[in-house]
Amino acid sequence: QLQASGGGLVQPGESLRIACVASGDIFSSHIMGWSRQAPGKERLTIATITTRGTTLYAESVEGRFTISRDSAKNTVYLEMDDLQPEDTAIYYCNARTSQYRLPKFWGQGTLVTVSS
């Protein structure tokens, strides 16, 4: 129901955009978001966007990452600029019904590696 893509290997300072296609019924009625899990660390949500386009970011990515959604394509994007080695992680898209609830749906994850 959620299919993420676009991960890869980039060098520090470069940019990358990852995408997640959702089924229409999920996309139109849920807050979409991105979480990431670095090796040996817990999974944390880093960005969310409501159906109206209101965004929230974790402090660690504020100002560098941009989340957006395209209703015509049922797709949520995460544009990542000025990537650093500490951004290396598996990135998961997700969907939730409220900012105060855990995600109800998860994508399979896409690996982003930042290394020189």
C-alpha cells in the first residue's frame, strides 16, 4: 500500500529526493510522513505533511529536508539537501490518522547512504 523508492549512495553535501507512492484511499485521508532508522538506533519520524499541506520536521533535518505531496500522483516526496554521513539510514514512508498517533501504514524502506 506504500511503496518507497529513490534511495542510493551520495557524497556529503549532495542532494537526493526519495518518493513514496500510496494507494489512493490512504493518501487522501492520512497524514503522510517519513521516518528513518540509522544502524543501531531507533526509528524516528523526521517529517510529516497533512492533507492540507501543513508540515512538521524534526530538529535534525529542519532547514535541509523538505516534505511535499502530489495528490495527482498519490505520492509523497522527501527532498534532502546538504546530506551528511549522519543522515545515513533506512528511510521509511508512513501514514497516520493523527499527529498524536503512531503510523498505521508503513512502506518497505529505502536505504540512503552518505559517504565520501
